[in-house]
Amino acid sequence: MKINIIGAGLGGLLSAASLAIEGHEVEVFEKLPITGGRFTNIEYHGFSLSTGALHMIPHGSTGPLGNLLRKIGADVEIVPCKPMAMIRIPANGANDYKSGFKDISFNQYGSQFSMWNRLKLSILLITTRRWPPKNISFENWIRKYLNEDSAHKTANSFCGWALSLTNRDVPAEEAFEIFENLYRYGGTGIPMGGCKGVTDALVEIIRSNGGIIHKNTEVSRIIVKDNTARGVIANGKKHYSDIVISNIGHPFTRDLYESGTIDNAYEEKINNAKPSAGIKICLAADKPLIGHNGILLTPYCRRINGINEVTNTDPNLAPSGKHLVMAHQSVQQENIDKLEEEIEIGLQDLKEVFPNNKYEVILTQSYYDGWPVNRASSGSDIGNITPIDNLYVVGDGAKGEGGIEVEGVALGVMNTLDIIKQLYVE
């Protein structure tokens, strides 16, 4: 089959590589001069900064992305994070870091709670794995069953780091699907070479199997006839195909075609699938600020949700003798017009998190609108199918249930490949 793919981000490259090794004729169209989208590296003063994700894979080599990379033979080494995550909590029961702090393991976060709530939490975790809560936000679930401020703050930090959302914006059912995946797949890992190490390996697979990647080539129209995708128009030229896969999210995909009928249910889903926004602050330090390769969750910061220090695993991501530290904070929709203020609060948070450490802020990056953290926030994903036959959507606007960031991208790609195989191959 001939398959056209719109966008050379992670979802598009995963789809193209998977289809190319099966012998399909694949063409990828990317409007930027680079491949990888929000999952590659940019070089800045000797540091390999990421265009989006934080050089980290949520479920390491054993999760959906790691398994898919291994299945298609991608030459990527993913180093497990040990510890997976730590939580920085205030010392002496304070409500901020100004009077000191200590780090506890993510697996021991319940130690902050009262004895009664620790027992209750154990029972709740067992029951919710079997009967996930419905029609309630994660925040309301926590306040209803635990009523622990530390639990609320920790959940908010985790959701901000992993999803760029507050826990009030995450359905409890989706949150517990995410936690179930932590039990199922395991914890975090760091790809050697950073994000670019992954996407470059995918590009190599595509090209070595006869696939074509067109850079600086923007798709202006999806060719639709009889409600079926027949190809794309890119840079004024028609490229016909049997299937079209889009990696640019449902709204932008919908703008590229005209259909004889309007699917009102689909349009409503598009309107409800809001993107998530965030800010990343990149630091350079002569000495380690964290000292391990896992995540440092910071629930008592005003804005910063979490921090990682990937140079403890891959020192080549920074100049010799330097460390790269990356902090992330979610941004709520009402604050997108106040990004400078949000960044300043995040910078003040970092001064409290690292009060006695020397570091330099080398870059701040904002993710919103057309370059968001996720094109559809977790719990509002539309899925991979569109109202147009032979047209599918992958990427962070069409993730699988419980899929954190790139793991969700991999789940969505695998689902799309299964649909294509069932409909067109078997």
C-alpha cells in the first residue's frame, strides 16, 4: 500500500517506520526543516536541549514506546532511572521549602499521611485498580477520600509534570489508568542521545526501508473523494495514496479537508479536546543539582512541578564538566497571556529548591497553541479514527488511555496500525 503521513513528529515517524519495515510505500511530509517535531534536540551553547519532551521516556524500555522501538529494530538505548522519582517535601511540617527540605522516594509518598489515611489509601488503591472511579476529577477524588493537603499537592505535582494539567483537570478514571500503567510497565528511562537519539533512529529505519521524508514541505490539502482520503497536496503537488495518517492533531487535520457532510459528534469532540500548555526552564550547573537520573517532584513549589538532570546518565547532552537540569511547570489556559509572570514565579521557585547551589538559566521555553505540550489534554483525547475513511490521526492529540506523553503517542500509533492491518491487510 501507499501511505502518506503528515508531520515528522514522533507519532508520524513511529507510524512511518512501522509501516516501512512491513514493505509499504511510505512518504512523510514535514513543513519544518528538521524531523522530530517536539521530540528532538536543539544545540544551544554546547547543550542538547529538547524541543519539547524532557529527554525522558515515562515507562523506560519496558513501556509502549520502548516495546515498539524494540519491535521495529530501532537502535535506541534506554537507561532505567534509579530512583524512578523522588519527592521534595518541606522539613518540620512546613508548607514551603524556605525552612529546609528532605527528599523521599515516590514509592514512600504515603509516609506523609496519617496512619488512618495510609491504611485507607492502601485499600483505595486496591479497589480502584478493579473499579476505577467515574465522573469525578482526580482532585475531588483525593479530597473526598483522603482529605490530606500533602496528597493533593503531590497529585498536582505529578499531573503537572506528566500531563501539564492540574489534578482538577484530570478525570480520576484517567489518573488511575495512568497509575495502572506504572504497575504494568514500570518507571522512567532516559534515551541515550536524548529525544533526538530516538527520532534519528526512526528516520534511519524509514530511509533504509525505502521510505521518503520531505522536509520544508507543507501539506495544504487532504484529497478526499467519496468521503475517502485519496492523498495530499503538498507544495502545490498532488501525492496520491491509499491511506493518509496525520500527526498534526484532529483540529488541524480537519482544516485540511472538505467533506460533504459534517459529523456533529466529531466536531463536538474537537471543541472539547483542549491542548495543554507548559513552560520548561533549562539550567546549566558545574556540579549536580539533583544527583540522580530520576524525576524530582516538587509539590510545594508555586509553579514548578518537577525537575530532571539527564546528564547523570548521558553526559554528552552537555559540554564537558557541565550538567543539564530541566524544570517543567504547567500553565493554565487563563495564564497563557501572562507567560512572563509565570516564568518569573518558576524562577523564584528554583531559587528555593536549590538555595545553596550555583546554576545558570540558559533557556526558557513555552509550549502552547500550535506548539503545545499536548494537542489534546489527557482524558480528552478523541482517538485515532476520523469521519473520513482511510484518514487516521496519531500523535499527542490522539493518545491511548492512560498514556503519559510519548507513551500515549506509541499506544495511539499501535492502535492505528492494528486498525489498518485489520481493515486492509488481513
